[in-house]
Amino acid sequence: MTTESNKAAIRRWVEEGWNKGDLAVVDEIYASDVVHHDPHSPIPLTSSEALKEYVIAFRSAFPDLRLTIEDLLAEGDKVLWRANSQGTHLGPLGSIPATGKTATVTAMVLFRFANDKVVEAWVNVDIMGLMQQIGVIPAMA
């Protein structure tokens, strides 16, 4: 695949997978043994099935979740996505009960492609900002 087709795959993942909840896209874009390096994930993300569970859990906690593409850069076999997300915490997030609060969170994800599929990703999400906005930890003054 070219860098442009890799970027198109990530654009599709954001628009159809995350924003519309179409998890069939996972099977088309990700390798079955994809590894997501996400230090905040409650489950190991070492397969496309685990990734689907992760997305379902997050979309259940934030049913109106909307992610944007602020930047999408590609070089070689990698694509970097800089994102903003916004959603209302209406369902449990792990052990955190719904707060009804809206949060806006930034993130970056670096994807690596092999054989036309995402095989690895490194996730960096502003979890502290999320926890502050939904009232789980106090905001810094």
C-alpha cells in the first residue's frame, strides 16, 4: 500500500469504526493479531477481537463520542493520527460509573502497516484530562 492508501484506511477507521461504530471495519483494516500499545487499556489489546471489545466499551461509556482528524501524517509504513474527541460520560467506564459530564480529550496514535493491514499501534490519550473533566480526579488549579 502507499502512504495515501494507508492514510485513507485510518480515515475510514475514524469515520466508520469509531464514529459510526461499524466494527466490521476492524477486520478490513487490522491484522487479526494486531497489537495496540495503550497503557490505559483495561484489557491487553493483542488481537482485532480485543480491539473491538475496547471500542464497544468506550462507545458504551460515551455513546455520543465523536473523534476528529486534526492531522494525518504518513511516512513509509507508518501513519500518525492527531485527534480530538468529545463525548458525554453516560455509561460505566471500567469501574467508574457514569457522571453525565462531557469531556473533550486529545490523543495521538501511531499506526504501523504490514501486508496492507495495521499490525501495531501506539496510543497516547490525555487520560488525566479526561478524568479531571468527568470529575474522577480534581482539576489542577
